[in-house]
Amino acid sequence: MNKVKTIKGTDEETWRTFKGLAAKDSVKLGVLLKNMLKEYEKTRNVFWKTIFETEKILTDEEAEDVEKIINKRRKEYGFRV
């Protein structure tokens, strides 16, 4: 049984583009959305895997030095603590 769903915050241009993509590929909107979500999950996981599994660009000692400098600057006037 199909139910009507609402995607809040979707403007007319985005909705037209979404419907146009479905029509162009001759698929139902639900199928297109499901495929888009699967692809999003794949690329999202690849992105984070790349971020977390790359080599360090700073040594631990350099990172600690940078953190000390940042903490010192944040204590200066104009930064919230």
C-alpha cells in the first residue's frame, strides 16, 4: 500500500529536478530516492574512510605544539571560552 510522504524544506526547483531525473531514467520517484540514498551512503563511507586512514601530516609532538598555541590564542580577548 502506497502512502503519500512529504519532504519538508524542498523548494520547487529541487522538486522539479528530482522529478525530471526520475522521468529521464524512467523510474518511479521512490526507486530513484532509494538509489540516491544507497549511492550517498557509499560515497559518505568512502569519504570518512579516506579521512581516518590517511597518514598523519603532523607528528604527535607537532600536534601538541599546535594545540598549545591554539589554546593560548583562544584565551586572548575576543574568543569565547
